Amino acid sequence: MKVHEIIDRLSLEVKTVQGDIDRAVTGCYIGDLLSDVMANAKEGEIWITHQTHPNIVAVAVLKNLSGIILANRRKPEEGTLKKAEEERMMVASAPLSAFQAGGMLYQMLRC
């Protein structure tokens, strides 16, 4: 499944212009503790978080993730958007809780 398909099916509001929405998504990781994401997220996964600060972009780039979804309509900080644009990392806001978005992604990706 591609990032753009997830954007459509979860009704995400994309916050970045430069993110690669044609990238394949291999799974999903949900977490707010950056060290946990660094230790356990796998390349190609899309990350669901409540965090909005620029460090989320650094972690996503380090782990080569497919994108970042901010749960509960959270809005990224201005510095986060700037960093995401520089790194070509897709950041989007979801109208769903992390639980709801994760459950929907699980159903979409396991088929």
C-alpha cells in the first residue's frame, strides 16, 4: 500500500508539500516515546504519534519511515514542518485517535 492510499482512506490532512506520498508502507508503529520508536520501528512503516515537535522528523528520517501521522487532529509545530520539508518526510494530521487510525491501518495492511 502507498502513502497516498492511506491519506485518502484515513481522511488525513497532509501538512507537508515535499513528502513522498508514492512511497510504499510496510506496516505501522504507534508510539510517543522517541527512544522506543528508534529501537522498535522498522523501515517503511508509517508512524502514528501525539508528538508535534521537530525531533519526530529526525527519528522518522533515522528509521527511514514512510511518514508521520499526528493523531487527534494535532498540528505540527512550525519547526517540525520546516524540518519535514527539508527531509521530504510526509507529515499529516488524522481526525482519528491513535487507536482508531492504527486499527484501520492494521485492516488495510494485512489484506
